[in-house]
Amino acid sequence: MHPAVQLNSVSKRYGSRPIVHDLSFTVERNEIVGFLGPNGAGKTTTMRMIAGFTTASAGQVLVCGFDMATQNHEAARKLGYLPEQPPLYDTLEVSQYLRFVAAVKGLQKSEIPRELDRVMSACRLETVVRREIYKLSKGYRQRVGLAQALLGSPDVLLLDEPTAGLDPGQIQETREVIRSFGAQHAVLLSTHILPEVTMICQRVAIINNGRLLAIDSPASLQQASEDSNNVALEVTAPAAELEQELRSLTGVLAVSTHPVPARPGVLRVACHVDGGEGAEARIARAVASRWELHRLERQQPTLENIFLRYVAQGEAKGKGQQ
Amino acid sequence: MSGVLAIYRKEMLSYFRSPIAYFVVAVFLLGTGYFFLYNIFMTGVGTMDETFQSMGIFLMTVTPVISMRLFSAEYSAKTMELLMTLPLRPWQIVLGKFLGAASMLLLMTAATGVNLIPLYLYGNPETKTILSGYIGFILLGLACLSLGQLFSALTQNQIVAALITVPVLLGLWFVGHVQSFQNSYALRDFFGYISLSLHFGDFIRGLVRSEAIVYYLVVCAIALVLNSAYLQWRR
């Protein structure tokens, strides 16, 4: 069986300006892949190439085995796409708009009402069915956009920043919709919100300057970054002596101390440690034997840190190549 | 064909859910009503000849108002991204939109039928000539709409789309007048053949010539094919 989405060495340039370079990755069926990258990284362009809105300058985009360059129409039948800005017809009512999209997607007339009910209930649109789209709030507009993408249960769902502009409650609901949809279909989701990726994605693709920097599960990416862990502690101690003591310990790479405001004498210390075992225990023993230790915790690398590290590495590599 | 129909239905809904359709039809009826009354009272002859002539020129400024939004509005509202990623081929989008605009034209044309009531009540007009005039008027309108739709696809600004369409249509309308300044027969024939107004003149006089019908249909076909090709190229 073909992967839901397959990119083979895809590049895109506008005139002489390269946007995406030699991008290759796949999204399997029943998988939610997060697409992370800073602004201008090439996420939207990549999404547009997969959706068939723009064609790749080089390489091949396959959706369920259909080549976007030559079998665009067949591939489009497999896709549901929510662009960065929801594509809505302001003068139409929500139900009229969804009915239009359902008809274009080739749904049978008899099944359209049932399908409309399904997506409207999934996206919580029941209360605005008869409302004109221009009267809707940003959150509702986003949800109408998501509803049109879900129509016809497409094999592949492409979502460009689906939770942008939603309030926390709506974000939660939308994530739930995506999670349940992703249990049976493929979802590629671009986002800036890093916790979103850890919460709902099985794999994460990190992209910057149009290049793929990493693609793996959030857990593996975190694991790969264990060597850059930090240990944070709060101690009542003289700064110079404490720093000297900590630096003498095995596995401690760097130490920085800051006084805690409103707690005289207490220092907040960040120890940069290597990936070896027992660093926290050694630090705890050394500190507790001489001073008063209030708090000690090993900080797991957040996806945010991993993301920033990959982006920084990618930029350094790019400069090196130049 | 279901894709074309879906686009067509969406277009018709959009026309009647915004004030554009009502406004354009109202302005068109006011204008044609004025031309009709003016011509009847000035000439005292119970025909539609002069009225059709005025309606023809009026069409050069009214059709761009209908066509200017066809693609420009889709670009500016970012809905083109939806149309181009749904299972639709560019020609289906182009044809669906054109049929919607053509329906508006037919509606406007049908509404001018109100002028015929006093004409038949108090005069003795030639029905065949009037029918031929209407056929010409609709064909002329279709050609104008197809060109307007093509120009609308070139820009995301509706005003710019209209500002390109009006001079092109007026140019094609008045190009027939250049005929008399030409010594070369080939050029005279050429300017006559590409003129929107000269072919329309035949219909007004009651001549339904296949050459004129083919001319308008060819203009539509060229504009719609270029329109589809442009959408495909934009990918």
C-alpha cells in the first residue's frame, strides 16, 4: 500500500528564489505528523505543493500513490485541506458553504445531509448552521474551514495551523477532532505551537530555510537531546564557593547562578550536565553536605529547546555550506 | 459535469446573497428604460433598433461590473486555494463561473422585455427583428463576459479587472469605425471582422448571420480556453 503522502526530493523556487530544497519525507496512513518550522521556513509552500495548489519545481509529490504533477485530479479526491487562512465565502451561510464543498467533492446528494451533520457536530458548528459566514468570529471561521476539510472523510488531511485564532477551549476540542480523525487517516499538521505536536503527533518533521532538519517521534527527538540536559537547583550558599564546588564535579559542563528575588541568600543555579548517569545525585550530595538545598530537578529538554537547537544547527550548517 | 454545476450553483447563490446582482440589474434596467423611452419619443417609430444600439454600448460598461469579481474576489478572499485543491479541473471552474455570469445576463435581458409591452400595445413592431436583436444582444453579452472573466483571472483587484475590461471592450466596439480610414482591403476586412459592434448591427437589422454567431462564440471560446490555461499555469 502506498504511503498517504510521499515527497521525493521536492524543491520549489519562485523565480530565482529557492523556497524548498530537496525535501523528502513520508506520512503513513493512520499517522499524525507535525510539521514544525519558524516563519518563512517553507511549511506553507510545502503544504500547498502536497495539496496541489502549486506545483513542485523539481522532485515528486505523491498522495496515496497519485503523482500531483500528472494525476492532480485523482489525488485531490484523497485530500482534505485547511489552508493557513480558512477559504470561506463570506456571503454564504455555513450550511450552504459546506453543501457546496460536499458537492464538489463528489458526495452523493442523499449522503450530504448526514455528512454535514457529522462534520458540524465534530467541529461544534450546530449553533451557526444558518448564519452567514461574515458574521462568524475568528474561532468559528477556523472551525468551518476545518469542517470543509473533514467532509467526505478524506484519506489525507492537511492542516496549516488549524488552531490559530482559537481560544483554549476550542483548541482542546480541535485537537480532539484531529486526534480522533488521525486514528484512521493520515494527518499532516503544520503548527507553531510545540506542545500541540507532543500532544497529538506520532512524528515531527522540523524544517527551516526549506530544508528538513529532523523527522522522528517527539520522544526520540527528546531522547536524542538528553546530552544537553540541565539540572536546576535552589540553594542558600555563597555564589563563588558554590560555583567552584559544582564545576569540580564529574559530568558538570557549565554553571550559572542568579539570586532569587525576595529571598535573600538564596541562589537559583542552572547546571549544564552531560548525558552520563548520576549527575543529579552527585550534585545533591555535594551541595547538601555543605549548604542548605531547597530544590533540585533535572529538566527534560522541551520540544521547544530541541526545535531551536535543530534550527540553530541548520542555520550554522547552511552558513558553512555558503 | 457535477463540478461545473456545483460551481454554477455557488455563483448564483453568491450573486443573490450580495447586493451586486440587484444593483447591476437595477442600473441596467434604468439605463435601458431611459434609452427605450428616449428613442420612442424622439423618433416616434415603434422599433427597438435604436434601443438595441444603445443597449449594446451600455453593455460594454455593465458586463465588467459583473465579471470583475469572478476570479479577483476568489484571489483576495483566498478561496482560490480551495477551488484549486478540490477535485475540480480548471475548465470546470471557468465554465461554472461563466454559466453563472451568463445567467445574470439572461436575467437582465429578460427583464428588458418590459419595454416590449407598450411597444406591442401601441405599435406594430416586427417580432422577428426584435428576436434577432435579442439573440445578438445575448451573444454580444456572452463575448463581453468571457473577456471580462479572463481579465478578472489576471488580477486580485476587482477595480483593476474592470479597468482593463472596459477599454478592451470599448476598443473592440469602436474598432469597426477605423475601417473607413483604411486603404487596404485586408485591413478593412480585419477591423470589420473583429468589431463587436458591426456584427451586432447585423442582428439589430434582423440579419442572423452564421458568420456573426461564429464570431461571438469564437471570442467566448478563446477567452475561456485562455482563462483555463492561465489557471493551470498559475499552479
